[in-house]
Amino acid sequence: MLQSSFLMLWYSKLRGVRHMNYIFPKLKKNSSNTVTEQEKLHDLINELYEHEQLDREDYLYVLNNMTEEDSSYLFSRAFEKKEFYYGNKVYLRGLIEISNYCKMGCKYCGINYKVDTVERYRLTKDEIIHCCEEGYHLGYRTFVLQGGEDSFYTDDYLVEMLHSLKLKHKDIRITLSLGERSKESYQKLYDAGADRYLLRHETASRRLYNHLHPSFMSFDNRRVCLNNLKEIGYQVGGGMMIGSPTQTNEDLVEDLLYLKELNPHMVGVGPYLCHSDTELRGNDSGTLLESLVMVALVRLILPKALLPSTTALGTLSAIGREKALKAGANVMMPNISPSENRIKYEIYQNKICTTDTSGQCRNCIEGRIIAFDHEIDLGVGDYVGFERKNRHD
Ligand code: SAH
């Protein structure tokens, strides 16, 4: 007894982790389930496959009992579900990181306003349009404009840019990911031609949200923004980080329940990656396996969702993004930002693809997708059955 608690202490010291409430404890300890536990787990995965939801206790059972061995069953069911709606197609989106100025204080993020080790930059609308042109020639038909919350980008400035982009190309989609704005602002941007908006809810646990953000940021406002975006008619993306400091399995269950309720068109799921210049320095990062399990569960809960295989997964492991395709993801977002700025958009460290040109990223990603038995799809890649609301609907 004494020996086993000593071993536990040694193990947790070794990993530098929280004592109680390990997320996915069995994955971390690499133990296996009894036959009965395994049967129950597989039954729940099958139930999720059939009914697309579970209740709170069952989600918790799935997370508490998920082992590496059993995760392959989950991944295969999630893959089947993805194949049903999307086949083996992977939609490509050209990602432009437009600015790393940010007035927000997300404690995990390497470009929050407090971080003074990062060199700040922002792209002008002409530079953004130029990146989109280059991306268009590489075959992309969706452009994702992501950035910190930078007041430089007023509604008028963005509206003008959106008009120019949409005037030039009728066959493109524009996704914005510029954080929390007013409903009026979201409406103006939608009317000017923005199609989709990514705003991860980050965590559906109020406790965890408050732990990861300063008091001037609001858990409720993030949700209000997501509801507003949906009401306006955007294809909306929520999502969360996996393995953030103090996150428990109960918190992850909240994410699954919230996602079902929100019913977004896109869900970004990626590991938390610790950045040493933030106030959360010194914490463990999330793991690949935990993140893949969450991708697969989201695929089963929201079968038609557009699920990106995130760059953060590729940062954790050389084939992290490919593994996500096998666990239900169906979107990839190659970087088309100007090469000289990529390293500066350091939301986490050791980000991949920061030295490649846009053309190199395009080739690299295509090769990876093909090597893992998928095909690229260069269409606009809307959510299955989605129809855009017109201004006066
Ligand atoms: N300002 C925009 C875009 C933020 S960056 C917004 O508020 O939505 C996009 C996403 O990167 C964030 O939503 C967050 O989930 C993720 N991110 C930020 N820092 C991270 C980190 N250290 N590790 C992993 N993901 C991180």
C-alpha cells in the first residue's frame, strides 16, 4: 500500500502533473480494461454511433475508461461516420494569420497583450488580398483570416476588403476568426460577404474558463457571440483545447454536451500547447491521444461537422494531423501567410510550417493526405446541405 502510493507520487512527480482528476487516467497509465469494462465502453461507442448523443454519466464513463487499445475502436467508428457524409475527401482552406496584435489576455496564448517577447505585425487589406490571390492560384477556394483581437480592423476596413475579394472571385468562401465582436459588426461582415466564423468556445466549463482567462474576459459573452453568429446565418465553428491546465474529464464532458446543444458547423479541437512566455508556463501540454479521442467523439456527436485536423496536432507529432484524418477529421488548413510573419504568429511554440512557402505547404499537405488514403477536395467545402441566408431573409 505504502509502496503503491509512493509509486503514484513518483509517477506524478515524473510527469509534473496534477494529482487527482487525471484526464483519461488509463491512457496516461497505459493500463487496460477488464472484459466487462471493455464491453460497456464499446456498447457506449456504438450507442453514440447510432444516436449521436449520450448522457452525462455515459460520456464520463467513456472518458474515464478510454485506453489506447480501445481508442482504435472509437477511431474506426468515427472514421466510418465521416466516410458516410464526406467519403475520403479532405477540404483544404488557405489560412492567413492577419495580425498578432491582441487586446485580449487568454493566459495560454503566446500573442496575448501581456506577452512582450513577440514582435507584433499586422497585414494591410492589400497584403491580405495578395495572399488570397496567391492561394487562389494554388487552388484554394476558402480563405481563413485569423488574428488576435486587433482594433485596427474596423468594420469599414474589413467590409471594404471583403467586397474586393468577393467582387473578384464569385467561387470562394471567406472564413473569419477575429474573436469577439458586436452582433452589428458580425452582421456587417456577413452582409459584405463573410461566410463562416471560427470562434472556439475554448472550454464549456465556467470554472476552467475563469482559470484560463483574466477577469475582464467573459465566459457568457463568448457564448452570446456564438449564438449571434448562428442567428445571422454564418457557418459557425466552436471548439476547445484539450489538456489545458486543471482540465478534468468532467470539464470535457461539458464540452461535448455544449457542442451538441450549439450544433455548430465546424469544430476546432486541438491540444493545449504550453508556451513558456505566458503566465501558464511550466504546465504540461495536452497529448495527441487525448486530442484524437475528442476529435472522434465530436465526429460521432456531430456527424456532419467540418472538423479540421489542426496544426497543433502536427506540432505534437509528425503524423498527428494524418492520425486525426483516421479519427474523423476532414479539413486541413495549410498556411498561406507571408513567410516572414509566420514565426511571429506564435500562439504556441515550435509551430510547424513556419519556414515553408505557401506552395511548399500546398505540396506537403497534399502528399500527406494521399499517403494516408485520402483525397484533396478543392471545392468550397460547405457544411453538408448548407444554404446561405440572404441579407433580408
Ligand atoms: N482571436 C481569435 C483567434 C485566436 S487563435 C479568437 O479569439 O478566436 C485560435 C485558437 O488558437 C484559439 O481559439 C485557441 O483555442 C488556440 N490557442 C491559443 N493558444 C494556444 C496554445 N497555447 N495551445 C493550443 N492552442 C492555442
